[in-house]
Amino acid sequence: MRDRYGIVSLLMFVVKNKDFLKSNIDVHSFNITSHYDLHIPAANLAVFQKAVWYFGVKLYNHLLPTLKQLSHDISKFKAAL
């Protein structure tokens, strides 16, 4: 149960700071299914890959599209989680 709250708070952190993160559409113009996912920069260092925000972006990108659409309204997004 404790891990669930950690994941929810991590996703809430990503949603609240989405303005500071790039989406794949900002980085390239390829027509792919992950077009509107958040961009994960290439990282060679394990320390960088273990960063909280890096894991949060990866977690956000694995959400269902309906949940991602709710991320514009923080209260609805949190209730849906």
C-alpha cells in the first residue's frame, strides 16, 4: 500500500511539472504512436536513469491514453488514479 502512494505522488509531480518537460512532438516530427508522450532524453549514466523525475516520466508514458488526457485537470487525474 505504501508503494502505491509513492507512485501516485510521483505521477502527480510529473503532471504538475509537465510544462518544464518536452514531449516527443517537440523533439521530432515523426508520426509515431508515442507522439504525445513525454520525451525521455538519452542517458548513459545509471545515476541519471535512477533519478526520480526520469522514472516519473517513464511511468507517465506507460499510462493509458485516457489517463493522460485527464492530466490537464489535476483533481480529475488524481481521482482517476
